[in-house]
Amino acid sequence: MDLAIALRAFVRTVERGSVTLAARDLGVSQPAVTKHLRNLEQHSGTRLLERSPRIVRPTPQGQALYEASRAALTAIDAALEGIRQDGGTVEGLLRLHAPSCIGSRHLITIVMEFQAIHPAVTVDLVLEDRAVDLVYDGFDLALSYGHPVNQDVILRRIGLIRRILAAAPDLLARTGPFETLEALSRAPLVTTLSPRSRRDKLVLERDGETVEIPVNPTMRTNDAKVATRVLLAGQAAGAVQQNLVAEELADGRLVRILPDYEVKPTEAFLTYPSARLLRPAVRAFIDFVLPALRALPGVTA
């Protein structure tokens, strides 16, 4: 039995709560993971996992082995990458999760620039509009909007993501300028579709004060790229992350409306499970990506 491989299969099974998902993450077959787990239990002389049709969870002995093994394997991986880095190479797999809007517009460019410096790093860039559990989902890093909850993670604050009001010149040519909140209230709008949003209200801020205006949106969407496309087509006005439309504002395809008002900004963080056992590739990317993200238009302290 290869003890290191068996322990990696065991650790991933505990984190995923599933032999099938562990096998998928490790890139091996389910029977192979099952064999590793069986051999490990025989080697340890005790039952390490309790299995049910829905989930696999560690026994008390298994939990103790998991906690010791996970830290040890992470330390080994970090040491090996450190040795390689001493030789001048940062390499390995980096798994990164981010919201799709900023990920497809900006993060992909930052990742490619990082890989130009460190071509031996392979990046799994997963873009989804959901919160992830870094350990359970197997990510090294995640860019999150809002403060993560119920996770023991390290937080590095990126800044505030500003959302401004914008419209296309074609729309303003048809409707006239929106010089008051009352005019905006009557305008065709694209708004955010989320559990926290309200269909009939748009909540704005000015000089730290909050104001609500009634609206009747022509479209609601949970996709920032869709909202941007609607704005550019002149179908509606609306609120949008400033970093997503900086080029369009600069070249005049979009203009700010009611510039004294903005939607309440969202705080953004870079999160990772541990600062002590960061692999060199992860640490190098953190040092690279944080200043790049903070320099984006519409990201403020």
C-alpha cells in the first residue's frame, strides 16, 4: 500500500463526504479510492469511516487521523513546492473561485498575466455566482462579495465594489436626461434579480444617506453581463458595477446618470484556508492578484 496516496484519498473523502466526489477530485476511479480506504483501515486496524446512502463521515478515530493527515500532507506539499521555488520555479495547480462577472471581465486577464510570469502554474478558474466552502469544494482561493460566514478562513480585504447608475446615449436621446429621482423612477430600468432585491424599489445612497424610489423594471436579471448588454443596447437604464463598464464609460457608449447617487457598494475579499501552510504558488498569486484587483476602476478602499 502506498500510504501517502491512501491518506490523500482518505482526506479528500472526508472533506467531500463522498467517495464518488473524492474520486472525481483526485482524477481516479471510485473503486480505486474505495481500495485505498479499505487498505488504510486494514493498516490502521480500526474503522475510519461511517458510510450511509447519503454521506460518508469519519469515526472519532477517523477524525483524529484526518486532522493530523491533512496538516501533514499540506506541509509536505508546501515544502516540496518551496524546494522547487528555491530552484527558481513556482509551479503546481492553483484552484481559484470567483463571481462570474468580475471573473470573466478582469480576473482571467490577471490570471494570464500571472501565468506569463509563472508558466509552470496550472490554474483551475471556476466562475460561479455562489458561495463556496474552500475545504469542501477543494479551492485554494476564492474571491467573494460580502463577508464569508460559517467558515474558518483567512480574509484579505480587496475593497468596496462601487455600483453606479448608467445609460446609453441612445436611450437618453429618446427619453431625455434623467435629472431627478422622479424621472429615474419612470424610466425603463434593468435591475438585479436576487433574494435581497425588491421588485418595486431601487435603493440608492448619496452622501451616506439612503433613499428608496419606486420603480417598474422592464427586466430583472441575476447576470451582470446580461444587465450590461441591456444597458449598451439602449433598452433600459440601471445600476452596474463600475469596474464592468469602465471602457464603455470612457468611450461614450455609456454615460453616468444622476452621478450623486450610487447603489450601496459591496465589500470584496480574497479568502483562503490557512496562512501558515500556503503553497508557494498560492502565496505568489495572492501577492500578485491583490494589487491588481485593488487597481481596478470602481474598486475603492
